[in-house]
Amino acid sequence: MNKLANPSNLTIIEKYIKSISNINLDSIESPCLPKSKLYLKILELSYTMENGVITPDIVKGMLKDVHLFKDVTLVSKPCIIKVSPKLDMVVVWMDIWDSQSGSEAKNIINWQFNVGWYITTVCSTNMNLGVPQCKNCWKWCHSTLSCHFHISRYAKCYGAHITEHHKEKAWCCIENKKLSCLATKEGEPCSHTFKYMNCKGDHQVDSYSCPYWYNHFNREWHSRKQQELFQK
């Protein structure tokens, strides 16, 4: 007797066909090769551009117009480090997604392209972790695991509470009749501004606009800032 003609086997086949027909093809992800993270840097870029000082967003827009980078996907925003305080040149550090063999990087490493009057070069580099920022006290130059501060600080107001407890703990969002301050309404975010403890800027301590983050790959810059803080 043919195995397929067996009634029990036919039932199994019918159930299998029915289950396949109910699958939503849009929910199935396309197969893809495993990716690896590679580290590159671009040399000989000017610190000042036509639209002002170079920024990570300007670099991202610039790379979109360069044929070498048409198939390249950035892991995160590029990081820009000035070569020295006296020179108007920068190095751009960037991480890209690539195949395990590094085929995309091979097509752009050691190649040059024009940016205005400058000829820039793409080079490979080792992983640069940069200067760490603690997610507990939000200070720089040490990791969260090595932090000796026993109370967590909120990144926006630097108060001694976590983000979830801001409206309940922070003086800015609690009603204060003496100062004629109203409590922040339920469902609304905190609208108050604060000065960051190190750079005194109007942003959160983890903001990308902070000069400390802008220079987080520049250990020499952070060392100078640490010395300035100790001297005060």
C-alpha cells in the first residue's frame, strides 16, 4: 500500500497545507547574512564648512552624496574630533554594518573622495570605546559599574531620583505654594530647563549636543576638563 494513500498520512498533509495557507507572508522576515560591526575613520576634513561648523548630521548628509558609501549603513551617528585646538582639521570616526567577510569595508578603505577643496581618505581603525559616561551619576571618565555614588541621578534635573519618579520627587514638578509653583499635570512631560553641571548648557546630561559627548572619543580633551574642574 502506498504510504501517501494511508488516511492518517493524508490527514497530516491536509493539516500542513492548511497551516501554510494561513501564514501571513508579510510577517515573515527576509533571510539575511549575519552582520559585523567595523570601525572606520575619515581624515583631512575641515572643521568649518559652508553652512558653519561640521556636525554629525552634516557628515551623514555628505556621505549620502558620495558614491563610495551608497551601500554602506552606519551603526550610529559619526563622531567628530578636532585634530588640535590650533588646526582647522578633524577626524571623523564612524561604525558601519558589514558582512562577516567585510566586503563593504574593502570597497572603501584607503579610497579618497572630494569634499569641497579637500581630498579626504577613508582608513580602517581599531575599536575606539572613547571616554565612558556613568549612567548612575552621569559624570564622565568612569563606567556605571565602577561608580561609587550610592544615589541614582536623573539625567535632566540631576535630582536624586530615577526618571520614573521625577514628577513625584523633583522640586520643579511638585506644587510649591510659597514659590507659586504649580505641579506638572498628569500625562505632561517636565517642561523645565536646567543647566548641565559640567558645561552649563541647557540640555540633559546625556544629550548629543553636549561638548562632553561631542568629544567623548578625545581623552586628551576630557583630561583637560577634569583638571579645570579640580582647580576650581
